[in-house]
Amino acid sequence: MTDAGVAPPLDAGPVEDAIRARVLSKLRPRIVLYCFALFLVNYLDRVNVGFAALHMNKDLGLSATAYGFGAGIFFLGYVLFEIPSNMIMHRVGPRRWIARIMVSWGLISCGMAAVRGETSFYLMRFLLGLAEAGFVPGVLLYLTYWYPARDRAKATAGFMTATVLSSVLGAPLSGWILSAEPNWFGLAAWQWLFILEGAPAVILGIVTYFYLVDRPQDGRWLDREERDWLTARLAAEERAVGVAGSHEFRAIFRDPRVWLLTLVYMFNAFALYGVVLWLPQIVRSIGGLTDLQTGAVTAIPFVFAALGLVAVARSSDRTGERKLHTAASAVWGGVFLAASALAPSPLTSLLLLCAAAFGIWAVLGVFWALPTQFLTGSAAAGGLAMINGLAQVSGFSGPYLVGWIRDTTHSFTPALLALSLGPVIAGLLCLALPARRGDPLAPAAQSEGSAGAES
């Protein structure tokens, strides 16, 4: 073991490099691409309420504050069940538990069509949060079962790209459903939006039960040499992290790095969810846009968000550096979000918002490579869930704050300025992460990733 507390490289020679390349070429479509498709549906069901609100709020008589509260209360349910959900998955296996999560959230998402007022809106959003809890940290944990540390940021970014492409694809789709105004069985367009976009989760949940493979040793689509290399590689890394970091569940509550990373993710998510759940209405406030046009314009910033996710993750995997990539991306996003609020014209504001999205979403890919550098086993299962779960408090506070400011000032400008503080604070907090010699978060511990990492 090196003095930085990580396993010695197992892939130092040309033969090992060739095996690694073969393994990664099979993991991308079988693991990352499939999880990406699941998250695409998941995130669309989580945020499509932003488009439904274009008509739903009027039909149900919801004020901006009431909508913001209902949009955000999803995350309170999410927080309550996040850690228990991931601990259950760690015991029963990803295949069964992820399938259960998908079927339950799909059914509740379809049930959003039945809301009749503020109370039922709040209740269904809360239940949707309970149902979805554990999906994201569950998949993040699942990726650690298959991907060596040096390749994990790109794998995570590939999965997280769904958060932006769901908006790139879902925004025009949602706009089209609303503009088509289906009136089947007496249901309004926004009700059909929930049904049509929730049903795929149920179908994919059933497919997941039969498709996913829990661990590499069960992956029959890898040949014996590939399985042996991958299991040996992951086992060596787990032993190294277990020595240098934490592997027991209760240890996460004593580790200040877990709490600091929770705050980093929380403050960045404050802006992320505030933008996502209000962007269609921000775009509509420009004036003169149809539902379809609103959907098309709303999709533009998310294209840049996807570029940020991929570009920063590739840079991080290539250099082996995680902390500065995360911090710089967050600060970049906050600064440009503030600039977009003060822009002199709608076009300039949109361009600056694209730059902000590049940074805010870039955090998602590289950030999740940080906790798995010092957490493994049940500590990883609980730690990932704790970080993601507690950080979702921002998913409640961000949208609610925007609604309250909008009702108070009748403007989105001060709301965007308030949101912009989140990523800046996140970046500064990230810089405070320890980087002592012998600490898994130190750059020296990541030197393996910079040696021969894929470009």
C-alpha cells in the first residue's frame, strides 16, 4: 500500500490496460447507459411539475408561494427515507430495490393527475419524494460496485447527465403535450402530462428486476479474465479505503468530511432545484411564447449543463484532482447565475444562464467521486444517502424561496440573486476539505487516476 493509503495500481502494464479497456467498453452500455435511461425518467417525473404548473396553478388556484411549497415538499419526503432506503438496498441488492423504487414512484407520479387543490398537491408531492428516496444514492453506490475509483467520475457524470438531458428532451415534450391539449376522458393536458411521463417508470421498473446484475462476479456478459480483473481491482481498493477511511455505518456521523460534503452539495442544490422547478415560468415571463416555444427555450441552458458535466468530469479523471474541480465549477455557476439576474436583456440573461448551468451541473459529476475516496461498505451506503438526502433540504428551500420572493416583489431578479449565493458558498466550503498527507482526499492519493487515465 502507498503512503497515501490507496491500493497499488493493478493496471500498470499493457496487458492489464487492455483488460481494463475491454471491461470499460462493456460497462458503459450495460451499466451506465441503462442507469442513465432510468435517471432520465426519474428526473423528468421529479421536475415535470414545473411545466404542469403553467396550467395547473390556474386550474387549482395555486399561488406562487403555494406552488413553491408543494414543489419543494417533495424533498422533505425524500430526506426522511433516503438513508433507510439505501441501507435496505445494501442488504437486499440493487436489482430488487431499484425496481421497487421505480414502480412505486411511477404509480404515484401518474397519481399526480388526481390532485384537486393545495392539500392534495402537497400530499402527492410528499409521497412522490418518499417513493423516489434512495434511487440516486442507490445508483451511485451501485456504480462503486462496478467501477474502479480512477474511472468513477466519468461513470457518475454519464449517469448524472440524465438530469440535464431529461430537461433537454423533456422540456419540448412537456411543452408539446400541453400545446396538444389532449382531452381524453375529461382530463386536462397537465393531467395527461403526469400520466404519460409517469407510466414509463412503471414499465422500466419491471424490466430492471430482470435486467440488472448486482455484482461483477455475477456478470456473465464479462468473460472470466475480465471478471477476475475487475473483482480483484475493486477488492483491493475497498481494502485500501477501509484502512485509510471508514467502512462502518455509524462512522459517517463522526466524520466531519461527510458533514462538510453534505453542506457543499446542499448549497449547490439550492440553486439547481430553484432554477429547474421555476425555469419554465421564468422563461414564460419573458412574454409572447407559446407552450411549445417555452419548452424549446427552456431546454437550451440544459444543453450547456450537459457539456459542463462531461467536460469537467473528464478533466477530473484525467488529472486525478477532485476538490478544486468541484469548487471552481460551483463558484463559476454562482457568479454567472447572479450575472444572469442583472442582465440588461432577455437574450443576454439566457446566455449567462447557460454559462451558470455549465458550472452548477458540472459539480454533480465530479463531486460524487469525493466521498467514495474515504467511505466503503455500509459507510458508503449510508454516507452517500446521508449526503444526498440531507442536501435535498435545499430542494425544498430553493423553490419555496423563489415563490415567496416572486409573490413579494413580483420579479424573478431578486430570487435569482438569492439562489446565486448557494453555489458560491458551496465552492468555498469545498476548499475547506482536508488535504493532509495520508488523507484519501489528498491529491497524492489520486495520483493513480492521473497515470494513464482515459482522455
